[in-house]
Amino acid sequence: MSAEPDREIAGGSPRHVAIIMDGNGRWARARGLPRAAGHKAGADAVRRAVESARHFGVRYLTLFGFSSENWKRPADEINDLMGLLRLYLRSEIAELHKEDVRLRIIGDRSRFSADIVALLRQAEARTAENTALDLIVALNYGSRNEIVEAARNLAEEVQAGRIAPGDVDEARFEAQLSTFGTPDPDVVIRTSGEQRLSNFLLWQSAYAELVFLDVYWPDFSRTDFEYAIREFHRRERRYGATGG
């Protein structure tokens, strides 16, 4: 990984970049390979994305690793993905820690096996004090579920009399989200040519710039990361106001 951030990007890098990593299966199919090969190549692209974020001085990087809908995939593919997750957690955490990267996991861990839950906990604990980059990985994550859970928690607070209905505002709602304490993404990148959010950070991406790339995730490179940053700087962010 690059130890020193690249400051050549005009205007500086966005603070928070989120990525929907899409196209592993199609990448493998185009090469006559099993889907597992695409997922393995996708794990290599994760490493390049983290390196790119460090290189360009991004402070937060959120990756959509496994959605709550992905459990619908064939059992063999799920097993391959879980094996790859175990391998990544065992082989990459030392390097992340060395590079001062903090790992955080968002999403429901209840469906993962006990050994994976333990590995996730250990990885987060080992990197908890690191400050160069927050790497946030969404696993068994669905934004609608997250929003419903936040609303349910606030409803219980109101029912218990701890807060009044009028106390519920955006700040109190955001405090119930799994991303609390992390700034909203400035830019959301999706690979593979698809142009949708697919239940990813729906609340948090309200004012994010969306960048869609016609590249499958296993081929994602530093050049693609840089393109997304430059595209971000070409946009005028008005947050509902009129332009100048």
C-alpha cells in the first residue's frame, strides 16, 4: 500500500467513498471460469481499492461486500463466499493493521457462522485504534432493514416515554443507523455498468454523487478510482439550492 496520500487531485479527494462491487460472476463467465474464480479476483480488487483510497487520501471507504438478498444465491456459491471471507479475514488483517487501516463491519451478523463472527470481532478489535483510513464493509446488509430497525428503535423509545414524538428528527434518526459516527458518502461508485443503488446506504446517499463504471469489479483499478474522484470534482453539489 502507498504510505503517503497523492495530493495531485485538484480540490482534494472526497472524504468518504462508497463502492457497490458488482460484476464478479459476469467477469468469470466471460472467461469461461466458475463464479468462485470471479469472487476470488474480486477480493484482489478489494485490496486495490483500499490501496487507492490510501493513495488518494480518502478518509472513509465503504464496500458493499454481501447484501441481505445474497443469501438467495446457490448454496455452493454461498459456501465459496464464506470461505473467501474467512481467508480474507485471516490473511489481510495484519496488512491492514500495518497500514493504519481500521476495519468496521456493518450489517446483521446473526446469520454468519460462529467462527466468522469471531474473526470479524477480532479484526475490528485489532484495528480499532488505527486512524489513516476507516474501511467499512457491509455484510448481510440491507438499507431498508437498517431504516426499519432505526424506526422501530425510536418507536420503542417513544412508547417507553423516554422521548416525545416531536423529539424525533434527522439527527436522532441517524444515531440509530449502523453508520452513526461516519460522514455520509460524498460519492457512490458502482461497477459493472448497472445503474442502481440496490438497497445500499439509501438514507446516507441522499446527496452523494453517483458514478457508474462500465468495468467488472475484478478489473477495478487505481485508474478507475481516480476517474471517479475526478468525476466527483466535475459535479456541482448544491444540496437542493440553486447554482451560482
